[in-house]
Amino acid sequence: MMDRPLLLLDVDGPLNPFRSRLAGLHGYTTHRMHPALWMARRAPDSPSARRGLRVRLHPTHGPRLQALPFELAWATTWMHQANTMISPHIGLPGDLPVIEWPELFAHDPDGLYWKTRPLLEWAAGRPFAWVDDMITAKDRAWARAHHPAPSLLLRIRPRHGLRARDFTTLTRWAASLPGT
């Protein structure tokens, strides 16, 4: 629905708490995946390429995200592979919109996170919440100054991933918007 705010999802950090200790993750399942970007940075015959990337996902995240009053979209370097590799494991549909980055890991002249400018452009003036593990105060300030609609840039710790309090923050922020 165009009247709902966007929820822009990163994979590594929010959904895949890649910096966590396995013992501390309750309810997560571990998967071995071979995403194109990650594979491109490995020698094809290396042990790590054969093993694949360890991805920890929580199967309840999809239903919990869909229950939020947002229109979901991927804001991740996984791009379209998030629909085919991540969605099935967490219960999201496999056809979510995807931000296609003009240049991955581009240097920003003002020191912003490389996703920030293209993400705001993609949001096209709509209210949005963005969950990512690399958001900084500089990105938040830039969004406030350059995005005409309300925005919530929510930094998620890559050791913990999305937590109950993050879902609460997202719900409260969406409820605070005019017309919701």
C-alpha cells in the first residue's frame, strides 16, 4: 500500500546477527549460503567458497515484520538474492522490492554510509524506517536535512540482530506518523 511507510531491510546485522556467538542466539537456525557478491570476493576453489557463508536467521522474523504497519523492501547488498535466499527461511514473500545500488561500497564525499544517498533517493520522499548495522549519527542528520518526509534510521547491533525492542520502536514510530 502506498499509504504505509516503507521499512527498508538490511540482511547482515539486523536479520543475520553475524557478530554473535552461536550459544547466545535462541531460536536462530544456521544456513550455509553462496550469495553472488560474497562468492565474487573468494577464490572459487578456496575452502571458504566451498563451505559458503554462515547465515543465522530467525524463522519468526518474517511474520513479525509482515505484521508491522509498513511496506517492506530490501536495502541490502544481497539485493534480489535476499528474495530467493533469505525470504524462504524467515517466512517473507519472495517478491519484495529491492534497492539496486548504483555502486556497492562507494566512497561518500561527506563521510556518509555508502547506502544513505541512494536509499533516500529510492524512498522518493516517502516516510521510511531503515534497519541496518552501519547507520551513524551523520546519516541520521543528513536524512533529516535532505528527506522531506519522516524517517527513522535504526541502527541494529550485528551481535544481537533485530530484538523485541526494535519491533516496538518500529511500531511506535509508524503509529506516530500522521494518517496512520
